[in-house]
Amino acid sequence: MYLHAVEKKEEKAIVPFVDLNLHPNIEEGLNAMGFENATPIQAEAIPHVLNNKDVLGIAQTGTGKTAAFLLPTMDVILDTPDNGKVKALIVVPTRELAMQIDQAAEGFGYYTGVTSLAIYGGGSGKDFARETKALKKGADIVIVTPGRMLSHLTLGYVDLTELEVLILDEADRMLDMGFHQDIMRISSHCRKGRQTLLFSATMPEKMRGLAHELLQDPVTVQLALSKPAANVKQSAYVVFEHQKDDVLVDLLKKLKVKSGIIFTSRKRTVNQVVAALRKAGLKCGKISSDLKQEEREEVMLGFRQKKIPLLVATDVVSRGIDIDSIELVVNYDVPPNEEDYVHRIGRTARAERKGEAFTLITPDDMRRFGNIEKLIERTVDKLPLPSRVGPGPDYNPNFSGGRGGGGGRGKPGGGGRGKPGGGGGYKGNNRDSGPRHQSNGGRSNQNKGRGGASSDGSSGSGGRRMKGSSNRK
């Protein structure tokens, strides 16, 4: 497989959406939403998708990847007969991302009549029955999580024989979650000659392998990888494990943010953090993969509406939440790999706003955080601890963590995880210095550039404008 690389130049010319030769109804939707200029990933990827090329798109979160594949995919759909068959399948790692893309499809496609449907696990039997009915009747764009889609595919009623585009979004995340075989099984049900788009924030070796398996002579569109937005002010506290809750509470009370996320790396830690915050009188909600679907949706709605100012979450939402007004991200745990740090703090400082990101670093996390600093090519400021929590450890990015004998977890005087006097080998430090859019009926004949039903009820031109139509600019 040969990858035609499209390099990003330092000074990219501003590209208005009107220059990208999109369908007039798509342009009308963009105008209504106030979008005038394409982001770099959109400006680079959209022409190749419109040119029917397979695309490997590599760009971090917050760069506009969703529109980079949704807009040209809608254009492709508008060039095909409206026969009720699934035209585009978008596979994503989490239900939050599926809902986000579905909402984006509703906005971008408002004037097109293109229908979308989100399918994800965790729902009731009624939800599954509703999905089954919708799949049988057909929707133009179907957004799915792998496991849920396979459940429908194995029952034999999903028709992907006329699929135009298969899209994998956050593909690296899906591979990390063990979905490689599920992705390949889903791909085997798709029409052989379809176009395939693969979008990822990182490009590890296993991503190259997946691209080789799925893409045919693709164009690679790659933006600068894994660098946090310049508008994010990054800081850290170097702490012992037992100090984390007190430092977090002190920070949140001092900042008084209206919208912030606290990320943990483990589900079991979510409840611990929520209990500590609520005990301190701080209002918060929680999201992790063991919550029911309706519970997660209720919490996310409250967070979006700022009724819940603080959200405690696992990485399940680090790439699946698109809220421009988040002011603060706190890494209660240092993330398991360097790229996840970028995705987490990328939840703030969106849409050219400013934001802050804080990380709590224990001795066991120091080497990993040192690797993060190498990746982002900067040293993150280490702030002094509040006086009431006592001294913390010295920061040493070469320390790999250690477990001594005896003592409770993270308690001073014992021998556990990098605690004073124990196997961690760290002395104290005063640190004095610094509604889903889904209709299964026909489309309105008022849509410009689309063939609709005639006055006598007969269809015209297969229900869509075809390639070469004079409606294309």
C-alpha cells in the first residue's frame, strides 16, 4: 500500500467553505450555523473525499475531523438515488461520540434531507427494537459502536450492499479498546467497492496495519500530532497519593469554575473523587462505562446546560465530548499514555477560548509525566501545594515508582507507593517556590438541487441530483 502524503505547511491559506465545491444545501446549512472557513484538516481532506479517494486522516481532537468526513459524505449521499438503503456507516469507540456525530449530522444536514441514526450499546430492549426497525427501513448515515452493530449484523437484516462510504473515527482508540476484529467483521459486511475513510489522532504501528487492511491507495492527510492547544495553561501538583483529594478540593474551591472535568484512569476512582467533592460541598456529576445509558445522557445534559458544573469521568469521554465552554480539566490520575494527556486537556480551550489544565503527579507517575513533557516539548509548571496538606515529594521524571513494605496505601510513614520514609524513597518538600434526526420517509421536494416527488406523486430523477448536475458549483 502506498500512502500519498499531504503535508501541512506552516502558513496555510484560509479556505472558505464556498471554495470546496460542496452541494448548495450543505453550504446553506454551514451558513446558518455561522461556519465560513474550513479548518486545515477539513480543507485538506474534503477535496480528496469528493474525488472518491480513500483517506487516512491524522489530526488531534478539536481540529474539526467530524466535519472533515461528514460534509463530503453528505455530498456523496446527495449524488445517489434515495432508495432507503444505508449509504454511510460511521464506526466509533463510544456512545458519547456516536451521539455527538449524530447531532453534528443533524446540524450540517438540516437543509439536505439526509437522515442519520446513532446506534450504541447499553440501551433497553425497546431501544434495540427501535434500532432494528430503523435499520430495516434505512437511514442515509448510521453511526455505530462496534459491539452494538455486530449484534444487528449477525441477525441478518442490515443491508449494506449499497454502502458508499465506510468511516472509522478515533480508530486508534478503538484499537486500544480491542475492537480490531470487530472492525474487520463489520468491514466484511460492507460493499466491496465502497470508499473508506480512516481518522485517528495518533499513528502507532497497529494503525498502519489497520490502514493497510482497509484502505486502497489512500491519501494521507496529516496535521501536527499531539500538541496541546496554545490557549491551554498547563500546571501540575506533585503529591503523595493521600494528598490528592485535599489538593483537588482546594484547587476547585479557589477557581470556582462553571464548567470543568476531572479525569481519572480507573472506574473505581470516580466514586472516590465524587464522594470527596460532595463532602466538601462541591456540586458534581459522574460518568463511567458502568452507568446505564439514560444515566449518562442525563448527566451529560446537565453538564452541557451548566446545571452540573463539575464532571468526574474516565477516559470514556476524553474524545467523545464536544463542549466549547469547558474552562478547566484536571487529571486526577496521570493518563496511561502520552497521547491521552493531549486528548484530555483538549476538552478545554476550544473554539479559540482560553482554558486551564492541572495534573496531580504521584511518585509512581513521575516517569510517565516526564514522557508527556517530552512529547509536548515543554516543561509543565509544578505549583506549590496548599500549606494545609503538608509537604509533597520532589519531582524526578526519571523515577519509575516503587513499592516498599508495610504501611497503608499512600499514607506517610509507611512503605507503600513512594511515600515518605518508605520504599518510594521520597523526602518531603515544602515547595515554597513556584431530538435525534431520523426520518424514514421521503425527502421534501423543496430541497434545492434534489429531485423530489412530482405533483402527481411520481418520483423524479431517483430522488437525488446526480453527478454532473448543474447544481454543483
